[in-house]
Amino acid sequence: MSTSSETSLVGIVMGSASDWDVMQRATSTLTDFRVAYEARVLSAHRTPDETAEWARTAEQRGLRVLIAAAGGAAHLAGVVAAHSVLPVLGVPMQAWSLDGLDSLLSIAQMPRGIPVATLAIGSAGATNAALLAIEILALSNPGLRQQLTEFRASQARDILNTKLE
């Protein structure tokens, strides 16, 4: 996994190294906006103590937003949220059954009192999790807010300049 050299603001955790192909969409988006991040593979079920410690110490390490990606039962986002008061953004991964629907529902159906923002399944969710993290950070960072404004304007220009043959 890649870790930015600056003080990281976003922590990304995924349940398996196989999630990395999808979660690189999040890291490349963060890199495009020059937002430092750290990325780890941890499991809610196979490394519960290490996962809890990562979440508990996230704020001390300078992190401001956490992104958790997992497939199957997808308890990772909930475990992270249970151990941190930082915003947690859940990205459901397509898994071995139900084409990611199981992951989506596991993340979305958090009990009252422990919120997790749930994004789309897979690549779109990974990209949007990074963009949502950037939006959260931009609340207190005018430069980042300006980058977001320019990004949105660029998206609009691309659509408006589309020529159909």
C-alpha cells in the first residue's frame, strides 16, 4: 500500500489486499487534490485488535476522515466507527456473493448512534468516498474548497462540450 509522505489527513483501510485495485481510485483522487493519506489492510474479523487500535489512534496521527472498504459482511466500517469519532465513509466491495449487495446493506444498516456514510459499491464508491472526504476537509480549508469548485466546473465544461456525431 502507498502512504503519502506528508502528514496524512485521510485514513483508508480495506479488509483485503484484493480491494486495492478498486481503492486505488480513492488514493488517485486524493493525490489529484494533493490530500495526503495513509492506506492499510486490516480486517474486522481477522485482525480485530489491530483494527481497533488503528481507529482509536487515527486522530492522534492527524487523520481527519476515515474511509473503510470491505466486502461480504463488511463490518470493517462499523468497527472503525465504533472506535473513532472521526467521520467514517464506507465503501462496499463486490464480494463472492450477492454482487456487493450484502456489503452495501451491512454498511448502510448501522445501528443508531454509530453513523457510517455509505457510498456506492466498488469503483464509483471509492472515487466518491475520496471526494466526500475532500469536501469534509474543504469546510476548513479554502484552498481545497477552491480546487473542488474548479473540479466541478471542469466536469460541467466536459459535459457541455460533448459533441455527438
